[in-house]
Amino acid sequence: MSNYKESQQSGSVYTRASSISIANGLESKSIQFIEEEVFIAENGDMLSKPVLSNLSEKLTEENMDTVFPIINPMTGEDTGTEGSYVAFQVLLHSLYIFLAERRDDAEADESE
């Protein structure tokens, strides 16, 4: 059977984290990256599909000092600086406190 308006195109494919899940349990902490493949046709059309496996890491006392290079998300280039698991947790905690306080201030303003 023929395919209606079938055409051949070239393009590029890359893998990215489409979503990130962070578990901040009292006893166990972890991060999971849910990956997808993105196909970009030469005409600019994009299509994505989930990757069958995901990437995860438990955050433990033993690996808190693990460092990783900071990559510029726009260029993919190494910035020459490093991050660490513990610095990442500090940033996430700080972001949570900032957003929670902003929400609480907005709710207080609304109730006045």
C-alpha cells in the first residue's frame, strides 16, 4: 500500500530531558530525568518521542560532594565552572523558600 504524499527529508536528532522529577523524602532523595528524542526535519518540523530508559541518581551523604561541569544550555559549551550535588540542593531549597514566601505574601495581600 502506498503512503499518501510520502516524501524523503533529512534532519537532525537529539536527546533531551523533557521533564525532571525530584524526590525530597525524609529518608531518601533522588533526581530522575525523563528523556525524549527530538527529530527536526530540514523544513523545521519537529517531532518528539519518549526514550525507553530514564536517567536517575540517588542523592546520598556519600555523593553530596560530587561535582559536575556547568554547561551553557544555549551553546552546549563548558563554562569552566563546576556545580555539586549539595549546591544544587541548596539552590532548589532556596527557590522553594522564595516561591513559597512570594505565594504567602500574595495571599496575605489578597486577604487584607
